[in-house]
Amino acid sequence: MIIYEFDPDYQGTIIAESVVDEYPRSLGAKIYDPCFAEKYLEKYRQGRIYAVSDIEKADLTECHLKQLRPFAVRANLVAPINQGNQLLGLLIAHQCSAPRLWENQEIAFFAQAATQVGAALDRANLLEQHRIAAEQARLLAEKQQQQKEDLQKQLVALLTEIEGAASGDLTVRAEVTTGEIGTVSDFFNSIIESLRQIVTNVKQSAFEVSSSIGENEEAIRQLADISLIQAEEITLTITSIQQMTHSIQAVANSAHQASGVAARASTTSKTGRTAMDQVVQTILSLRDVIGETAKKVKRLGESSQEINKVVALIEKFHCKQIYCRSMRVLKRLVRVKQGRGSR
């Protein structure tokens, strides 16, 4: 029994075998079959099981027979090793002693064995991928550890070189190397050079200031005297401002008192205005009453004229009885009218 593995061009190599000692071995043999990819690849990918009882009597090509005869093969059974839709290789059983009629049970068992080999190869490939990934992770960790150690060594060397800068020595310089520490060293050297230049400029400026003070000492003294005079004038001005403030306060108090008087006068004026409004309102009410009374008197006069007309009519007819009764009625009517007019 052998396992035949395909390469990307579907030419292959025998990678495993189990053979009796008296027959030729084929482990590691590379087999080139120009017809396989064209005629048989898709069939085996679909799960074809090929059983040959006697290779000499089977309908095999001469090139195929030339591949089998060197290994003393008389009968063979071939099953595909698939991984998904990919054909990885072939599981092949050789009968070398004589032709063999393969039974159905043997063929079914062999097909199942090929499936299990495919699963085993799949797991083996997965384990190999894990092994490779673990090995790569280990190598990466070792590389990172080595880089970390190198970085620490370079950092210690840098700190040793620039130790004098902490004591004020601005002449120290760090060695510029490759890598991150070299960049830091170059940056440190730039900073130290800038600090040294600043210190030099400060010393020069201090010297110039000292020289200027010595040369202008008299001018500074005069400026101090002028400042004292101005201070005295400012004191006098402040005193005048305080006096002015007191005067303004007195005026403000007088204004406050005047405001109180004006407020009281305003209150009195408002009271008089209210009384005047009440008098005007009373006069207007009295005018309305007088007008209403005049209307009632006018109506009473009109009623008296009507009564006089009735009396004259009664006298004209000289009816004493009627006259007397009419007089009584008229008197009552007059009293009624007078009563209404008084209301």
C-alpha cells in the first residue's frame, strides 16, 4: 500500500508505503503521468474508485504499464484522497504476487480508508500550520527580546555619556549611532548646543548691562530725583482731590434735603388736586340734578295748562253738578300730578 501525493501540476511523489520485503520499494519515487490531469483528474475529484484485477489484461496505456511494472504490480486498487474540493493524492493498494479479484467489501473499506487518510492529512496540515505559527511566534518573541536587550544596553551607554550634563557641563556630547537611540543622541546634542549658546548670550548680555549701568549712573541719579519731585506733586494733587470730594459730599447732602422738601410739596399738591377733583365731580352731579328738576317743572306746567282748559270748558256749559264732580276729579288729578312732580 502506498500514498501518492500530487504537486500543483498534478505530478506526484510516493510519500508513504507499506510493502513486503521481497518486493521492490517505491518510497520517494517521482512519477510523471502526462495523461492524468487531462483524463482522470476530475473523475478522482468526484470520488472515483478504480479497481484493476490484472494490469496485463486491463485496458491500460503503455505508459501506465511502464509505471507499474518496475514495482512488480499485478493488480491494484486506487481511491482518491480529497480535502474539500481539492485532490491531494491517491491511496493505492498493490497486489504483487498474482492477479486479484477485488471484492465489494474490500473496495468499500478502501474508499473509507482513503477518506480517513484525507481527514488525517487535513488535521496534519492544520497541526503543521499551528507548529509553523508557533515557531514564527517564538522566533519573533526572541527577536523582540534581543532588540529590547540591545536597546537597554544602548540606553545605559547613552546615560553614561551624558551624565556630566546633570552637573552643568555643557561640553558633553552623546555618540550618534543607528536606530532609535542614535536619534535620541542626536536630539540631545542639539539641545545641549542650544543651551550652551543661550548661556553664552546671557553672559554677554549681563556684561553689557553692567557696563551700561556704570556709564549711566549719573543719569539714573537724576532720574531718581525727578521721580521724588513727581511723587510730592502727586501727594499734593491727592490732597486737593480729597478736599474736592468733601465739597461734593456737602452739595450732595443739600441736594438730598431739597429733594425731601420737593417730595413733601409734591404730596401736598397731589392732595389739593384730589380735593379739587372731588369738588368738580360734585358740581357736575348737581348740574345733572338741576337739569332733571327743570324737566319735571316743565312737565308740571304743561299739565296745569291742560287742567285750565278743562275748567273753562266746564264753566261754559254751566253744569253745576258736573262742574262739582269735575272739580273734585281735577283736584285729585292736580294732587296726583303734584305728587309725581315732587318725586
